[in-house]
Amino acid sequence: MVREAVLQSARVTIQQAFQTALHRHGSGRLAEAETLYRQILAVQPEHADALHLLGVIVDHSGQHAAGAELILKAIAISPSVAAYHSNLGEVYRKSQRTEEAVAACSRALELKPDYAKAYNNLSAALNDQGRPEQAMDACRRAIHLAPDMPEAHYNLGIALTKQEKTEEAIAAYRKAIQLRPDYPDAYNNLGYVLTMLRRSEEAVAAFERATELRPDFPEAYNNLGNVLKEQGRPDDALASYRRAIQIRPAYAEAHSNLGATLKDQGRLEDAISTFRTAIRLRPDSAAFASNVLLTLHYLPDLKRQTLAAEQRQWNHTHAEPLAKHASAHTNDRDPQRRLRIGCISPDFRDHVVGRYLLPWFEHQDRKRFEMMLFHSTQAGSPHRTPPHTRRPLAPNRGSGRCQTGRDDPSGQSGYPF
């Protein structure tokens, strides 16, 4: 335990105290390091390094705004220290202030062009901005400067995953794990990519390893539940979702996945109750509300008026706000023209409904109708577009076409077109 008298001794200088704090910080004894940093600042309020590293510790505890404020004070004192700007960028990224994060990391690189950590932090911010190609470039620069930096390989894996370069992403995550065998985030992301490729046994092993390394890792338990559900192990999936919720009671996605598994088991009332919990946590989620509507259809004694009221509520909450964004139709109003029809559904991926409807689409009069199909499955879903919805329509029925569209990035059940 750090004694309060550590700085009161005449034999201990500020610099000696700072070196002690730095050592304890590096060895993971963050509470002791924080106490020392604060004691140093009580004696020397403008000790820039102490302000900076105290900001890093405060940010690590989840107090992002307070952490940023401390680092900004350090920058005001010593504006030319690249590490301050790089770590400020990471704090901003965690606060979802990605533009400021990119700017801070870029400033760090102006000050120190060969700064591998700044390139890595920049790549994380670019990934969060949805700019995976630029993030990949930043990662490769970081790896060129520091080949043994596991975080750079991890962020490269994220950028590659976002571009659906799955095999390269797997290699990047495995390299991160090779460099840091106790890297739970890398195992979790590796499991996610393996899930995309339907390599479920390997995915389960990756998620289980992630939870072994970090027993309070709700995302890994949620992802594990998804794979177990796909494997036809609903009871194990339920246990995994419940563990995720136990760790993070406000984890809306885990509640939704738990509800979906209960629905598949025929436990409809429990499923609806669980879906409504997810909605309370994320009232803006059209997908969660759609889960309730779907499950209500399976209740044998449900009154039509009750279902209609739920549908109207869904429309009021999730559809009506989009009306202001709708564009006026500019299509030709000639009733004799060839009619273009667009259909959208997640069932146009790997679902029995898509297989059932495809012959109907194939036998439409292509001289009168042009059919366009779009799937609305969330990007990154393990349900890749299967051959039955990928094949072209019968060519002898006109010049019409049937195609699958790109994923709706919102992951919702539909979008206007």
C-alpha cells in the first residue's frame, strides 16, 4: 500500500516519486500509480507527464471526459509531446468523438512521423469512422514500424473484417494472438469472423477462450450464444446469453438474442417479455420491435385488434419519422410502361421463404415487370447470400433481372428505395 508520507520524506524527490508511479503504472498497479500521480500534482501542479498519465488512468476507469481534460492540461504545458496527442486521440475515440480522435492522432504523427502507436490509434479511430481502407493503411504503417505490436495486427483484422477480407482478417487476428496469447479481444473477433464463414466449431473454441481469459466479457458470451444457437444447442445458447446479461444487465442485444432463442423453443410469452426488455433498453431499435411483432403472430389466442395496435405503434415509432427524408417520385407515370418492382426482405438470403418465392419471381412476365430483390440482413451476418438467391432468373422470360442488393447497414428489416 502506498503511504501518504511518500512525498513528505526529504529523501524522495518529485522525479523519484514519478519513476515509482511509472513503474507501478506499467505493472498494472493503477490505483497505486494514480495516488502517486495525484500526490505529485499536489506539490507540482504543472507536472505535464503526471497530468498525462493520470489522464490515461482516469480514462481507463471509464471517465473519458475527465481523462481528456487532464491530458489537455498536459498538452497546454508541453504541446510538442507526440504521446500526449496520441493518447488524447484514443480517449476521444472511446468517447465516440472520432473526428477529434483522427485530428489528435494526426497531430501526433506531425510531431513524430515514425510513431507506431499513433498510427495504431489512428487506425482504430478510422475503423470507428467506417473508413476501413484508410485504417488498413495506418495499421500497415504501424506494423512496418513495430512488427511485434499485437494491437496493430488486431486493428488490421478489424479493417479487413469490415472489407469482408475474411481469410486475411483471420491471419491478422492469429498474428495478434501469437504476439499476445492472453488477448481476449482478438479471440472474440477471430470467433466472429469464423462465424461469418460458418466454421462454428472453431468459432466456439475462440469465444470460449476469450471468456476464459476475461470471465466478465459480455460480448464474447453473446457471440458464443449466437454460434451455439446456430449449432442447434439452444439450452447452451440460453445459458451463454444469460451470462452476458448477468455481467451487463443493460445489454440490449443479448436480451434480444435470448428472446429469439426462447421463441424458437416455443416459449412465446417469455420471448415477448424478453424482447420488450430489449426495447426498453433500446427504444430506437426497429429490429427489436419487429421481433415482438413476429412473435405475436404465433400466439393462438391473440386478438387482431391487439396485433393491429402493435403494428400501428411500430409504424409511429420507426416509419413515420422517416417520411421527412422521402424523395418525391420522378418516375414515368405512363401506365403502359414496363413496371419496375423492388422487393426487400432478410428472407432473400438463407431462408426457406426465399427458396419458396423464387419460382414465383422467375415466372413473372419480364416484358411487363422488372424485378429487383434486396436482402436486408445486417452486414457481417453469417447468412451469406446462398446460391438459390444468387442465380439469375430464367433468361427466356424477357430482359428483366433479379438481383440481391447490398446489406442495409442499419440492420433493420427494410429501407425505402
